[in-house]
Amino acid sequence: MMTIQQPDGGAGTHPGIARLALDVYLPHLDRFFDYSIPDRLAQQVQLGCRVRARFAGRMANGFVVGLPARAEVDKLSPLDRVISPEPVLLAQQVPLLRAVADHYAGTFADVMRLAVPPRHAATEAAEQNPWPAPDARDVPGGGLTEVDDGRRFLDAVGQSRPVRAHWCALPRWRSDESGLDDWTRGFVQAVGAAVGAGHGALVIVPDVDRVRRMRDVLRAVLGPGCVAELHSELGPAARYRNYLAVSRGQARVLVGTRGASYAPVHDLGVICLWDDGDDLLSEPRAPYPHARDVAALRATQESCALLFGSYARTAEMQAWVSTGWLVPLGLAPARTRRLAPPVRAAVDSDIDLQRDPMAAAARVPKEAFETIRTGLLSGPVLVQVPRAGYLVALSCQRCRTPVRCPTCGGRLGPTGWVRANGD
């Protein structure tokens, strides 16, 4: 009763046969299987719902990925039961999971476990709160609008064209009337262009801290409560609630970590991924897919725009830029050096040691001291040293958020010591 055909979407098909993707571990059974639908389950079975069926003498969970008109064999085993009629594995996700499994020499079931979060029955049965529609009329300037071809990329996203680019963000910390103008500004502009054209948007970042930061920036521009998030720290109920909001088409903008790259965002217009060189974007479970490749495969399949961003290109990004698959976005090197803070490495060669023999033992080498003194004439200077230690800094007593300087982004320390008696 096995078949290797791809699901056919189920439109206008007979409801007596269900094509399942079962959660089985054996790689030689990496295919879909056809089951008959009993009359008692005919009203519950639909594409993407969770089901349970007997396979090789034991019960196995799976998803309905097709409702074909006919099967490849005459005798079919019946479905045992429908775990939930809620469609959570949508039709547009199936070819993506298949492509990721083939690309990484894995199985469909392995990728399926990464894509769909575990079911939370109470959340599924509860009434979903309404999600306000995002408003992209007040997207700030800066960001991509200041780099070469940045405006052309945003215009193409707004025209629903499947453009692909890598953006070398300027490594600086600058604030304007709209807030902080850093890497999040360019992603907000890309999301705003897609939302303004009536599409959904997906933003993928390496860790939870950047998820929350990107979420807050997007909500400040698009409106409160219109951005969903997916990451491991949400908890089972909140994570499944947000996933359902995305799969039902209620949440049109999603920010998350690597697992969010499979989320079924409806009518996807742009995928943004920050810092593909971060190891957190690489899945530690088989078949070990990287969110960078998942985003590239998905953008190709769904014909949506794709934007990678980082402060420097990785080898993979450079290869795609060199072949013309990605368009480079960024400033000219001379302009980058003029706008970004200068970086100086002290005593990094034998020639420097010959010029300053005391630099090997001095706490602050002469070249570093002169650089600091010169830099202080125009603004603050950041000094990094490879030594462990502690720095007293201020943070919120309730949420532990560090207090940062609005100009340079550095942590602030106390101006004086508070004694135990409050003096």
C-alpha cells in the first residue's frame, strides 16, 4: 500500500482515500502511504490534519498530505482515528519539507518533526484572540534606503517580484527620530514593503534576544499585537497558539528562530534572515538543515523575495553573490570606512614589536594609547581586551534588561555606590 507520488492538493478529489506522511524512522520507508477513510471519519479528514493509522503492526501518527481519487493498490488499510481536524501541515509546506529532506539526504519524517510543533489540545480548542492587521504606512527611512540599489530592492518587494539580495549592514550604532538605525531598520523596511503589497513576511534570527528585539521594532512600526513570534522559550501553549495564528492566516508577520523557517505564512512576500554565519541557525538534529538553505529553497518554491543580512559575508553568501544568485547591497568600501567606527589592532606583528619592544609587557601599548587619545577628541572609544573579568553595570531590577547608552549602545555603570542603609 505504499506510494512515492507527491501529494496533489486534494481539490475536487474523492474523500475515500487519504495519503499520509507517517512519523516513521526507517529511511527506506521515506514515502507517502494511502489509507482508506472509514465513513465515521469522512467528515473529519482534511488536508493537513493529524491522524493515527496502523503501520507494520503498530500505531503511528501522521498527517494527511493528499486526498487522491485513486490509490496504487486495490486493498487499503483503514485510518484508525483523526487526532485533530485542525490543518497544521499545509499544502505549501509539503514540497518544502520534501526539498529540505532531499537536499540534506534525510527523510520527510525527520524534517516534519522540525516543522510542526507538538499539539496542545487546550490551546487548539480555545478561542483565538483576533490579530490586528499590520499597517505599513509609517515605515522609517535610513537602513536599506541609504545603500546602493537598496531602494530598487524595496520597490521590487513592493511590486511582488521574487528578488534576492544580501545586505552588508553598516556596523554602527546610530539613533534618529524613528529610533535605532541598525540592521533591524532594513528588515523593517523589507517587511513593510511586503505588507504594503498585501503579502505576509517572515523574519528569521539566530537567538531569542534578537527575536524579541525584532518583534518590538516591528510592532512599533506596524502596530501593536500584529507580529507573531516562534521560539523555544515561549512554552508549548504560547508556541502552538502563535503557530495556529500563522497557519490560519490571522498573523501575517512572523519573527522566529531557525524553526520558524518552515512556518506556513500565508501569501509569503519576503523572507529575511539575519547573520547566516551564526551556528544557532544550524539544526543540531538530523538531517541537520541550516535555516539559510531552508530560506533559499522556500523563496525559490514560493516565488517570494529573499533578503539575507549580516555585517560581513560568509563563504556561502559570497558564493551565491559571485554566481549572481544574490544581488549585493551595501556601501562602497571607502564610504563604509568613513561612516563606520575605525578598528585598530595593536601589536599584531613582529614588526610592531620591533618598533615598540615594551608593547609585549605593557598594560596598554603605545600605539593603543595614542589611538585612544586621538579618538577621544571626536567621541567615545571602545577598547576590547582578551581578559576575563567583571564590570559593574546597571540593569532593571524586575526584567534584568541592561541599561544602555542611547548614543553608543554601551552598558552604563553606577556613578556611585549605594550602601546597605540606602545612603
